Amino acid sequence: MNERTVTVEGDNDLVAARKRAALSVLLNMILALVKGGAGILSGSAALIGDAVHSAADVFASGAALVGLWIAGKKHPSFPFGLYKAENIATLVIALAVIMVAYEIGRDALIGGETIPDTALALPVAIGSLIVAVVFGLFQLRCGKKLGSPALIADARDYLVDGASTGVVIIGLIGASFGFALDRWAAGAVSLFVLWAGFELLVDAVRDLLDAAMPRELVHDLSSLVEKQPLVSRVLGCVGRQAGGRYIANLDILLRTNDHLVADRVADRLEVLVKKEFPRIVMVHVRTHFGHSESHRRITPVIDHGGAMAEGLASAPWFMVEDLDGQTKAVTECAFVRNPHRDAPKRRGLMVGQMLMELKPDQVIRPDGHAGTALALLEEAGVDILRIGEEK
């Protein structure tokens, strides 16, 4: 997979996120109209407040949609896209939710005691609860899959909307038994909405202030890099969030003093990281050189006697030797069976990937032999030597 493929995948994610945000706008509009109409006809202040919440969600979801649309735009000053537009959209959502909470709470404080008509209001509230929770869970799953903070914020808003509708239902059930709980239910709805608004506000500000990459991502990224040939270890891995994307900086210690090899390894790692972690839109690899106490040499052999095989991918065994970094004496020797020797297709690719997992510094190739496995190893910076050229 090349960088163009990675970019296309990111663009496809944005398109999918926009479609779901547009669906959210339509659904919130329907919920607002249905709950508002039922609240007015039934005289339920709590249901009207819940309708106001949904109406605000129309604006909030619209802001998410606009943010997702802007995020995919390219500009010379923003070569990796305006991904932080999603965080700005999340901030707008948070402020809108806090304003709605204030309005609902104010109406609950100054409103009078009433007992609404539950025959109309209760079925509408129950139906709205089911729709909000089901769509909220669906939106949350999609947001996490696509790495979109705007969709995740929208999903949380739906789930909070469902919780507030649940409080409305409790008030309406009490009203059906003659208890005037509607006003108190409206007040409880405002607290739910206020809590959700402040949570979203904190998340948006945190991302806008360049919060660090999640620890799990740092660990997974470091593990991937340390599995590559010539990489002794990751000295440092730091990154920051950029909307639903990340920018990463890696410092790695290599078992080579060849600057050309180091540059090739760094270039390959930058492409590999973007391939394995599509949410990382930019990665910079800084290489460092250090004395290695040992290095590893792999030779394709016929058997444990060490006789050279005629080909690399078709070799029955591989002799893996660890050599002292100064004296070059063999300190350890093992034989690894080639499990892909008889593979009908992609044998060279599979053997090359297997050998890279062994992290060799050198691979001895049979005379005149070339192929996919050797190309992969050479691209990773491994020294490809003929028999007799061992260093």
C-alpha cells in the first residue's frame, strides 16, 4: 500500500463520516418536531424541554457536518487537511448543549405545577428514547471506527438525550398516577444536558491544545517499529492530536553507521507507519547510531550442516547466527525451518516477511539469486551479501 492509497482511505473515512452526520441532522430534526408537538399538545414542560434539546442537536449535528466537510479540504498552509475543524465543531456542539441546559433549567424553575396528558406524551417519549439510544450507539461505533471526534461527540449527545428522555418518561409515569413531577423532570433534564455539555467542552479544548497521542497508540507504534530489521530500539515516541488524526515523531537507534542505509530505513518506516496506522497523517523518523554488541546474519541452507541452498525462498532451512559486534565471532547459532518453502503463491513475499521478523543485519544470498524476498530485505536496510563477503 502506498501513500496515495492511505490518503484515499482517509478521504473515504471523511465521506462516510459526513453521511452519518447528515443523517444525524435529519433524525434530530424529526425528534425535535415530534417531541415538541407532543409536548405542546399534552402540556408537558419536560417533553418540551427535551424537544428543545433535540432542536439544539440539529444545530450541533449541523456543526459537526460542517466541520467534517471542512476537515477534508486541502490548502497550501494546511497540507494534511483542516482536521482540527472537527475539534472546533465539537466545541460548538458543547457550547450549544450548555446553552440548552440553561434554558431548560430556567423554564423548570419559573414554570408552574401541571399534570400533562400522558396518553399522548408517554408513547412519544418512549419511542424517542429507543430511537436516541439505538442511533447513539450506532453513531458511537462509527465515530470510533472512523476516528472522528465530531461523530463521537454527536453520539454522546444522543445518548445523553436518551437519558434525559428517560427522566421525562419517569415524570410522565408519575403524572399518570396523579403526581405533578413534570417540572422536576424538566429540571433533571437540564442537569443531564449541562453535564454532557461540560464534558464535551473539556474534550474539545483538550484536543485544540494539542493533547498527546493515546498511550495505547504510542505503545503499538513503538512495538511495530522495534520489530523492523536494523532497529535496536525506540528511544522516544511522542505525538499530538490533530482532529481525528495524529502527528508522530520517532527517535530510533539503528544497528548501522551507514547514513544512506539509515535514510532508507527512515523513509521506509514513515510509509509503513502510515500504512499500519491510517490516523497518523504525518510521521517523522529521526535516526541515531550506536555501538551494537552483536549483529545477526542469516544464511539459506539445505540442512543443519550449513550447506548453502540454491535459492532463498525455496531454502528448506535458514541458519541464524549472532556475531560479536567487535570480534565478529559467532556467539550463537540456530536453524529456523522455512514454513513457506512449498507455498504455491507469494512465496517470496512470505519468506521475506518472515526473515524480517528475525531482524537480520546481513543475509547471505545464493550466487545469481534475486527475488521478492531479497528486495524486501534490501529495502529494509539489510546487507545482502554473496557467499564469502561476510563482514
